[in-house]
Amino acid sequence: MIGAETPTAAAEIERKFLVRDTGVVAGLAGTPLVQGYFGGLEGWTLRLRTAGERAWLTLKSAQTGMTRQEIESPVPFELAGRLLAVLPPDQIISKIRYRLPVEGSGLAWEIDRFLERHHGLWLAEIELPRADYPVALPAWLGPEVTGDPRYHNAALAASPGGAAPQPAPPELLAMARRLLDGATRDDGLHAGAD
């Protein structure tokens, strides 16, 4: 959903894999992403993401199989930078994202090369129009980790010592509350248990 200029709410259906052959991104331009995770709101995970000079607030429900609800809205880049700066480093993920279109399908693999404390981890995911959508799995993929919570970005951003995530500042909570209230009123979304 990167690039949305207005709030969006949708079911996110994706499959996630480890990457066996990282050479698949050779020659591709990547986008640096910084993602910070704050304490949740009514079962939703709160994430701030920057990509280049753009930023988004995203609320994600608990995952059920390949599916979860996602609500996203752009936020001012300066505000995102200020809010990310208050997070401990453990609650931040830095990565480079590469996009590899799947010929003739309108779909694309998003391949993430993690940096800093997750250096060496590569994950690929593909967002699907429906859970039973057939997709050919390229040879460069490793094992599927869709249902493995250890590979959720929020889990990767968790403190290694198991400390609770830093709660969202009041300003971010207010934004998240407005976003959630608008989405649940307009789209009938319901929060899942975290």
C-alpha cells in the first residue's frame, strides 16, 4: 500500500518466504524503509514507516493464515521522523525493499534485505487478490514462513529481552484512533486479538 495519498482500509492477503538466492535483486534499485513499532491499540499493531521522504501510519490486525486487515494513511514526514526518534533501536526495522513484477499477472514480489541487527535476513512476500489465488513459486525462494510469527515485522522489531514495546505517544495514539474510527465506521472492520 505504499504510495496511498488518502487513508485506505483493506484485507491484506500475502504469502511470505525466506530468500534462497539473493542474486535475484541484482541490478534492481531498492527503496530504503524504516519501520517503527509502537504498543498496540485495541488489538491493532501501530507502525510508522518512512520510504524516502514519505511516511505512513499503518494499523494491522492480528493475522489469520495469510490474511489480516490493514488501515493506512499518509503522515507528514517530519512528524514520522520525530516520533520514530523516541523509539528504542529494538523497535525499529531498517531494510531495503526491491520490487520484482511477476510477468503478465499484475502482481509483484517484494523482497526485503534487512539491515542492522537483522543483517543477513532476506524475506520475499507477494500480496494476492484472494487466499486461493495460484502463484508460481520461483526457484530463488526458500521455505515458506507465512504462518511463522517469528518472521512478522512486528516480531522482528520486538525487544530481544521480551520487554513490552514502548507505548505510542499521545499524538500518535490520537491519529491512530481517528484512523481506526473512520475505517471501522466506513468499512465495518473489526479488530482481531493481538
